Amino acid sequence: MLTEAQFEFFFQKAQRRTESCAEPLRTRRRLILRGMRAAWMGLTDDMPPAEVFGELWTEVFGPTPPKPERVPRPVPVPQPRVVHRGPLTASAMATDLQLRIIERLNAGARVVDIVAELGCSKTLIYNVQRQCAGS
């Protein structure tokens, strides 16, 4: 285990070597040394790991900026469901499949039964229902 004096000697030697190297390396090595010094100080003070990490972060990157206040997201307003009153009417452009879907819906068949009978998707049935309710 290193004593404090040995550790300071090591850091002084590393600092001298850092200052004598080329500029691109110098900045990087300074950051490494600052991190090492903060870690050593944290370990000698018997800090919990979270505090050691905080000290390292502050030493290498500077103080952490305060977190911006969270702006609550607006709560989405549920859209009213379309209630179908009366029989559905087809437009003049309706396909044969759409006409059969409308016919089954007007007869009171469930969507699941129409899907099984005609082999189409539930989405198609709901789209036809929505289009017919709007016309």
C-alpha cells in the first residue's frame, strides 16, 4: 500500500512527465491525472462509491450542471368514440368486400364473426364502419 508521501511523489513525477509531452496528449493526460487524484482522495477518505464517482466526475469534467426542470407532458385528451346510430350506408365507390362488410354489420354480426367469415382484418372492418358513418 502506498503512503501519502509516496503517492504525492508519484503524482509529481506524472505531472512533470505530462507537462513535457506534446499538446494534444497533455490535455488528455491532465484529465487522467485529475481523475486519479480524485479517486485516490476518495479512497483514502473511505467514501462510498457514489461519492467517489461524484468526485471523479467533478474533477475530470467540472461540476455537473443542474438538471433542467422537467416540464410535464400534456395529458392526451381521449377522443370520443364514434357511436353508430341506425344502419350504415355505402358510398358509390364501395368495393364488393366493403358492401358485404356493411351488410353483415347492419345485420348485427360481431366484428370477430365477420373477420372469420370474410377473411379480412379487423382494421378493415373498423375503417369501413368509420367511413360509412361519416357519409
